[in-house]
Amino acid sequence: MQLGLVGLGRMGGNMRERLRAAGHEVVGYDHNPEISDVASLAELAEKLQSPRAVWVMVPAGVTDATIDELAGVLGEGDIIIDGGNSRFSDDAPRAERLNEQGIGYIDVGVSGGVWGRQNGYALMVGGAQEHVERLMPIFESLKPEGEFGFVHAGPVGAGHYAKMVHNGIEYGLMHAYAEGYELLAASELVTNVPGVFKSWREGTVVRSWLLDLLDRALDEDPELAELSGYTEDTGEGRWTVDEAVRLAVPLNVITASLFARFASRQDDSPAMKAVAALRQQFGGHAVHKR
Amino acid sequence: MQLGLVGLGRMGGNMRERLRAAGHEVVGYDHNPEISDVASLAELAEKLQSPRAVWVMVPAGVTDATIDELAGVLGEGDIIIDGGNSRFSDDAPRAERLNEQGIGYIDVGVSGGVWGRQNGYALMVGGAQEHVERLMPIFESLKPEGEFGFVHAGPVGAGHYAKMVHNGIEYGLMHAYAEGYELLAASELVTNVPGVFKSWREGTVVRSWLLDLLDRALDEDPELAELSGYTEDTGEGRWTVDEAVRLAVPLNVITASLFARFASRQDDSPAMKAVAALRQQFGGHAVHKR
Amino acid sequence: MQLGLVGLGRMGGNMRERLRAAGHEVVGYDHNPEISDVASLAELAEKLQSPRAVWVMVPAGVTDATIDELAGVLGEGDIIIDGGNSRFSDDAPRAERLNEQGIGYIDVGVSGGVWGRQNGYALMVGGAQEHVERLMPIFESLKPEGEFGFVHAGPVGAGHYAKMVHNGIEYGLMHAYAEGYELLAASELVTNVPGVFKSWREGTVVRSWLLDLLDRALDEDPELAELSGYTEDTGEGRWTVDEAVRLAVPLNVITASLFARFASRQDDSPAMKAVAALRQQFGGHAVHKR
Amino acid sequence: MQLGLVGLGRMGGNMRERLRAAGHEVVGYDHNPEISDVASLAELAEKLQSPRAVWVMVPAGVTDATIDELAGVLGEGDIIIDGGNSRFSDDAPRAERLNEQGIGYIDVGVSGGVWGRQNGYALMVGGAQEHVERLMPIFESLKPEGEFGFVHAGPVGAGHYAKMVHNGIEYGLMHAYAEGYELLAASELVTNVPGVFKSWREGTVVRSWLLDLLDRALDEDPELAELSGYTEDTGEGRWTVDEAVRLAVPLNVITASLFARFASRQDDSPAMKAVAALRQQFGGHAVHKR
């Protein structure tokens, strides 16, 4: 089927290729003219037959502006799909705004990273049943082969919500492996730490795709000596904790994983300075001066 | 090759079958005569040609007694393998005791649970190179097919150490999924929680064997309505935290997962009663009476 | 000086008495006519000479409505003080709205609970220097005697912010004592748990007002047998964690304390049900059925 | 009464002075002859009339050796008191060894640090009732004035146990304040962070001796600019977590406080390097190279 695709960066560009390889007619727009199929969103709208479907795959910061501009060139019966990393709470207001113009809205959480073009993208979809059905040919081509990798999770917002929780879980999983790595590396007894991780890839309870990747990383750098622990976090981890607080759900593991990222970016911990100050006051404990 | 196998419960019994299917001659002993091949450890020793290898697969509480009894019927050049869930710190003293009699010792952390007979058992091995080499035919038959599932992790103790960390990681992984499950179940937005987990099995960053199992569980009971959250813990989780404390390694995620199991077994939290008492004292806050 | 006081509940009523005892002329309004000095906010405004100062001490849910109504009967040069448990982020928008009418705004975080009437109320104040100065006679009478118990923490919002962090710290302090209580109560060795807490009230590093209160509670009920651990949380704890997430500050202790309150209100943990389900799947572990 | 006192460092030296000021006859021994009253433990024993009481106040690492040596010069009916930071589990074996010679044993957890000489030392005592009674004149003089600061917590070991939990709580309290400090310092809104802490010293729920000390520290260095966050931990915090693991008590707050100290001593977190490695693998995320 026909699809407009706005945003042809690492994700969008790969998705265009995967969709074209599956036989779809994709009209792509990017602000970079070298990779764009059309010169403007208006031209993109013209090239598509009504009712149109346009997939937006742009950085979270410009999603609303992009959708608003797109709404100006689309019309009744068209559908906009947001496949970016939007916060789920932005979806309902957007859908409402578009609905006033008769434009449908679907939110899609997309997982798969740089591996998606080859393996397919896992899709978590929120929106009305009729809109989702219209887009199924696209979803079928983007998702991995086999029976998994796609879910219609609920109404508008549910797709980004599911993706948010996916990423929260991801934080926790990564940190569990990371803590195990640190403990093994600290042990005097285990002499072959990378070998232990490699061995776990089959037959164990902890086998997973992330474990496979950690093995790859240890193959390249057995002591991770080239890397710094300084680690960014993306919005999904923070939103997960915000939701935990709002819904009164105790998320000790995911929150600890997020906080560890915060701490990784500190040169020195202000909290620990306060602890050091207290120890100096009551115990005359020696403290480290800067 | 020939192998003595002591302990023919769920794990040992399946291992005997897997080894025999691979062509090994296994002489099994169990205190239950109905499943035992021999009437005593002495008879087991007689049936094996020197130098013998005897694999002990008994509950952790009786491992030392079993090994001591076994040492009484074995001799110079024989090897004892402990494949049970021993604490790694018990391995070196055992090896030393056996060494005085000329008996070798290997410790093996075994993962795979009830699935191991069919898929193979992941093996983490600690011990001297010469002892490990002698047992390789056995290890090759027990481990999963393919290149993974076996590691010689280091000297005596390293096998159980690696298994301990494996289980610590397992605690953290399970809890990360569990927290994601709780948040999704609490959300007003996601209407198809089991569908979300099922979809994640392909193409996502969080795909894993544990996720496959959680999907299975949700297929059987979509709201986990039949289960209680009361959850036991085994020694490995506790030993992991003890090691973290000993080695000054911050294991926030794994420890939180262990503590959540402790809390799951409490009818009411004594700590929270103290919090409630404090709130009543300073704020006149209403408290719940028992 | 003259002060209007809106809301004469447990907090507001006690504050009226403390202020009158200090010689101030307080005109109180409450929707309960039995305790109100005037019949309406309009009458309250009439009874005060311009420029007026009116302190609002109502539940957080009705603060904005109360302030808006009050703004309708006040005028240029008057000041509204919000002493309730507002979220700090509500203060700046309020101040802006009032500023358009020439009305000043001060936010005050008030600590002290039911003990405040006698001991004084600790006050954390946010607002413009000139507004704070005008109210100093009131602040001086409300605060405890001595050099502490009052701070002008910063511009509008800073008072509620400081109070929010105060309560976040309070959560952590309470939980630290509570954990110590639980461990002592679990110990086979310590036979006099209440005696241990009582002894700590002098000479120790952990002495505090909260410890005094815990000792009181243990005097009344040495095993806290009459209490349930079910514990509410107020907004400040949640806002503290939200701020930690927004500012990328790792607050492991305060967040764990908040999450423990969430967990205290669950009959069974959905997360632990998921853990139990996983254990059943991979290990054939016995699980507890509901 | 007469007391032998072994170890005249910062703690022991101050205690000797406090006891002498109270009229007791203290015979002190230290390996440093300049501060020692006697030349040897044998001379110390000679100078005391039977039945003797000797208080040992030496670093944990040499306590057992000191007690064993002391036992060689004492006899039936004498009592040894260990006031050092011993692990509670060392007490019972010691008491048993001494009991075979007819020597009694008391363990005392001592709190108060450098402030104890002036304010008194809080004492948590474990041992037999008859032994404790004999020492009461000493305890009365060491403890703070007033009704608090002393507890006979239980049999041998209970004193050190109570002190261990005291220190565990102390870790949690310190970290709660420290986190609040970090959040306030990160806020754009609060312009007077030291003033906020100072104000909390009266009238608030969070007032405590530790808060007084933090105020002192902020008076000296308002931004804690001179300090490093690098912070040691002493045995008690680790033993507390070990006990939590042994007794299945969830101590999230105290453990997080201990782990934060571990992390404060790391230049870079090995766990976070593993997280960074994973992010690089699956997302092509930019990572920081060392």
C-alpha cells in the first residue's frame, strides 16, 4: 500500500527500505533534501491518494510541530501514525486535535534499534480498531517474521505506554546483567569472566538477546577497558518511574537502574559529600579533601 | 565413559538418562532403592574401574556428608564432582580434605531445571585443568548442543561462584519483568497486557527465555489470578548479596529483588508498623488497627 | 498585627490560638459557622484594614478555589499567604494571577503537626523580600522560640519546595528507624527491643525527635501489636521523587521509603505473582495458590 | 570502683578521664608507654583486687588476641568487658572460652564518638544479669546524665547486636539527609540551602542531632566544596545487611545507604560500563570512551 514517511534518519531510513523491499510504495520526506523523496510535506500529501496514511518518525522534540504542519496538508479520512518516542500522555490530546479535522491518529512504540531493518521491528500499537486495521499491511511488513512482534495494546496512547514499560524493563534487565558482571569481575575466584557470560547463552535461565549482545561486547573488549560508565538515559525510563509514582506501584528495580544512570554522570556525589561531612562532625573520621 | 552418579532425584535422574542416551555407562545410587542401580556407595565404587569419577547431585544440606562417605570408598586418582547447589566457599575446604587422600574435586554449577534433560544443562565448572579434561566427555554430553553452555570458570569454587552470580542475575531479570507486569496491569490505558508480553518475544530488546516463560504463564492464567505472590528464595540469591557486601560491590537491583521475596512472605511488615506508629505520634494521622 | 485566617481545622485552629496568645488580631473564617469568626470571606475582608494579609490554611484540593474567591474580595497591596500543602509548581502561576490584581503572594511550608501550637511551627517561606518582611511579626509568633525554625528559602515556590524536601527526608528517616526496629524484633539475641530504642534517646548518633516518638509508641504498645502496617502517603513524598527524576538526582533511600508505603497497601504483590509464575515455569518450583 | 582499662586511644583515653572524674580508680594499659599506667597486662592484673573487672577498648582486629592474653593473667570470678566494635557473633564463642576459666564476659556497644567524654557514652550491654550488676557503677558514670543512654539488651552478644543495628540506622538517617541536601542543591528555586537546614533544627519532624551536625558542617563550608564524597564504611553497616539476609528482613533503605558508600569509592562503575556496552550494541548509542 501507499505510505507517507516523515523523518528518514537511522530509524526512518531503514524502515523505508524494509517497506519498499516488501512491495509498498513509500513517499519519504526529510528536511535533508539529499535523502528526501519530495521537497515538502505538501508535495508528500499530493503524491498520496486519499485516504492517506503518513507515518511520522522524527525526534520527540519536534513531533508535535511536525504533526501540526502535516495536519495542514492532510484532510478528512487520512491517518497520522506517530512511531517516535513520544510520551504516552501526549497522544490523547493530539488525537483529539486531529479528530476535529477528521484525521485519525495511531501511536506506535517501535523497538528493534539498528537491527530492525534486517530482523524486523517490534510494534506496540495504540488506536481505534478501524485505523489499526487499515494500517495492518504496513505493520505486517515492518514486524519480524513469525507470530510475535506485534500487539494492538489498546486505545490511543497504549502503544507508547507499552513501549515505555518495555524500556523500563530494559533498564532493569541491563542493570541485572551489569551487576552480575561487576561482581564476577571483582571476584578473586573466577578467572574467565567473558567465558562465563558466553557460556550462559545456551541452556541457562538468563539467556536472552541482551546477554548475546553483552557477549559480543566482551568479545570486542574483554575488560570493557575502552568504555566509560557515563550513561545517558532517555525519556522512557523517567516516565516509567513517574507512572509508578502516579499509580502507587513500587518499582524498586527499574528505579534503581534509572538512578544508577543519573549517578554515572556525576563527577562526585553531593549526597556523599553530605555523608562525609556528617562523619567528620560526629566521629572525627578522616575525610578526603578535594 | 564410566560415571558414578549419586542422587537420582529430579535433576540427577534426568541427567542419568541424558548421559545414557549419549552412550555413557552410568552407575546411579540413590537412597531410594526403587530407582537406585546399586545398594550402597561401596557397591557403586566396586562397579567402577579405577580411576573413578563420581558425580554428586544431592540436596545442599547433605552434600558434605555424602562426599565424606564417598571418600571412604574411593581412592587415589579418583575424582568427585559436586553438581549440587553448594556455596562456593565450601568447595576449597572440601577439595583440600579430598586432596589429602589423593582424590580430585571439581565443582559444577548446573542450570537448566526441568528443561535440561531435553535441551541440555548449562555447566559452569571449577577445578584443576587435568581434572576438568578427564571429565570433558561427560560435560560434552550434558551440555546443550552448539558452542555455548559450558565454561571452565577457574579453580575449585569458580563453578559454584559463577552459578551463584547466574542466579543473582536471574533474580534481577525476573523482577524487572515482574515490575513491568505490575505497571502494565495497573495502567488504565493498556487493555491487552498478555498480548503486550507475547508481542515482545520477537524483535524487542527485552526478548529472552524468561519472557517466553512469562508468556506461557499468561497464556495459562492471563491475570495470574490463581497464584499467590508468596515466593521462596534459594541460597544463591542470599550468597550473592553476602558477596556484594564482602567485596564492596553495590548490587542495588539484585538486592532489591531478593528483599522483595522476603517481603512477599510477610503477612504484615513490622517496619511499616513502625512507620504507622510514627505517623500516629507526630501527625495524629489515622492508622489502621489490626 | 491584623491577620485574616481562612481554614480553622486542626492546623488553622491551633495557629489562630497561638497568634492570639501572642497579641495579634486574628479574623478567622471557616465553612463551619460554629468555629468561624465571620460569615463569609467578604466579611473577613471588611474587618481587616488595608493593606490586608490573609493566611490560607485549607486542604490542598481546595486551595486554588479558595484563593481565587479570596482574590475577589481583596485588592491592590494585599497579600495572600498559602500555608497549606500545595505543590511548589502551583505557586508561581498563582502568584502571577494575583500579581495582575496587585495582590502579593507568599508560600509557606509549615511543619510541626499537632505539637505546633505548644512548641511553635517551623516555617519555610518563599516570596518577595518586601512581602516576607511585612509578615515577619506573624512568622515570629508562629515559629518556635530560639534561633531556628524559620527560613526565607527563596522566591515564590521555595517555601513549599523546602517543605517537600523536608517531608521526603522525613520518609527516609522514618524508614531507617523502622528497618532497624524490624531487624531487632527479628533477632534471637536482643530480648529488650523497646529498651534499646529508649536507651538511644541520649548520647547516641541516632537521637532525634522521631526516635523520641518511636519510644513513646513502644511505651504504649511494646510490640506494635495493635497497628497495621498499611500506610498512606501524602503528596510531598511523590513530588520529591518526581523532582528527583526531573533533575536527575539519585534518591534511592527516599524512593525506597515511598515505595514501601505503596507496597504496604497491597494485599498481594502483582509483581511477586509474576515472579512466582516464572519460578513455576522454569523450575517446577512449588507455588502458593490463592 | 576499680577498673582495668586496656586501650587508651581516642575512645579509651577519654573514658579513663570520665571515669576518674567520677571517682573511680582506673588502671589503664596501652602499648604506648607514654600514656599507659602500667607496663604490662600482668602488672595491670596485679594492681587490681580480686574479683577484677577489665574493660577492653582496642581496635576490632586485635580484640581476640588482647582478650586471650588478658585471660592468661586473670582468674576465677574476674570479668572482661569488650567495649570495642566487635561483631556480635564473636561474643558467644569468647564468653564460652572465658567461662571455662571461670571468667565472666560482657559485651558493650558504645556510642558517642568524640563527644562522649563531655556528654556521656550511650551503652548497649549484653551479658548475664549478675555480671551486668557488678559493673553498674562504671556504666552509671560512663552513660549520659538523665534517664536514657543505657540498656541491658539481652544475653552475651546483645550489646554488640544493638550497636550494630544502631549503626545501620545511622547509615540510613545520614543518607536521608544527604539525599535531601542533594535535591535542594540541585533545585533552581531554593536559593538558601544552608538556611533551610538550619531552620529545620527546631519545630520540624526531621530535627535531630545529625541535623545539628549537618548545620555545623554547612556553617563551615556552605557548599561542602572542600570535601570529597569518597566515604569509608565500618563493619557494622555490612554486618547489618548480612543479618538482614540471614533473617530474611528486607532492609532496602539501610542497604542502599551502604551501597552508596561502596559506589562513592569507585572511580568508574564497572556495572555502568556494562550498561554502556549494551547500549552501544543494541542502539548504536554514542558512548563515552575513557
